[in-house]
Amino acid sequence: MASRLTDGLAALRRDYAAKLDGTMAAIGRDWRAWREGDRDAGIRMRREIHRLYGSGATFGYRDITAVAGKLERLVDQALAGKELDVAAIGTGLERLSKVALKIELSGGRKPRSRTTDRDAVSGSRE
């Protein structure tokens, strides 16, 4: 029988998974606006990616943490005045979307293995 703590964590994971679609949609809107010249959208996008970086680790989703961390560094470089690497950030966003979708489809279940984490980070397809 599961403890209240385990049940509570499972409920938090389900809630996290349910909110990922909205988070990814906001990141997508900000990405489009940033490419059109809205620097504030880039800052908002970075903030959301950073939240995924931290929250993924909190809930045991190492894959989203790893992808978000790499993407955050790319966004930081662009916001610091280096060239906006549209291709690299676009690829990072695709990987982040793939990982988020896996979490959503799992219904927030606890990740099973580190193998899936590495696959998501490297961008390999199943």
C-alpha cells in the first residue's frame, strides 16, 4: 500500500504533466515573438525553460532537466548579445517538446530508466 507521501508525489507529477502542454505553448509563442524582434519574449522564454530545468529535477525527470539546461545556455548566450542561433535553439525546442510529450503521455508516472533519459537528450528517435 502506498504512503500518503508517495500518493502526494504521484498527484504532483500528474499535475506537472498536465500543465506541460500549456508551458510548451507559451514557450512556442515567445520563441516566435523573439524571432520577430521582441527581446522581452526571449527573456520570458528563458524563464519558462529555467522553470522546466528546475522542476524536472524536482520530480525525477532527468531528461527534461538535461534538455532544458542545454537550451537555457543557448538562450542565455543569445540574450547576452551573441548571435541568435535560430537553428540550434529550434533543435533544442524540438527536443524539449519531445521530452515534454513523453511526460504528458505517461500521465506523470515516475520515470523508469536512465536509458530513456539519454535517448531524449541526444535526440534519438525510437
